[in-house]
Amino acid sequence: MTVNCVRCHQDKPALEAPPYPGDLGEEIVAKICNDCWNEWLQAEIIVINEFRLNFMEPRANEILVRHLREFLALDQPAPTGE
Ligand SMILES: [Zn+2]
């Protein structure tokens, strides 16, 4: 399955399974290619270290998701045309 990725604007293989439960995971599968997801996995480590995120705190996940959405350009309008 390919996706017209909102981050790199190319038709590329999608993720095989949602990386998160719920709507966020579905949104990532629908909008983001596997390559960009792998780039996020590298960036995620940097974000966790930079903000010293402690996942015992609910806030930590909020911060991570905010950076994820920004990094993956999830809140930008989807490209038009297939
Ligand atoms: Zn991409």
C-alpha cells in the first residue's frame, strides 16, 4: 500500500500497521510514508532527551505528540490531487 505522504509529498510505501492506538495511529498510516516515519523515530529520541521526557507524567506524551505532529506536518493541508 502506498501513501501520498504529506511530509515529503511523494507516493511511497505506507506503514504496515498503525504505530499508535486510536485516531493518531490511523492518521499516520493514512498520511505518512514509512521513510518519514523512520526519520521521526530518530527525531523522537532527540526530543525525548532534549525535553527529558518522563513518561510517568501525562504531560510527556502531550509534548511528544505535539512534536510528532509538527515533524510529520500532520496539521498542514493535505496535498491536492492523487
Ligand atoms: Zn514521506
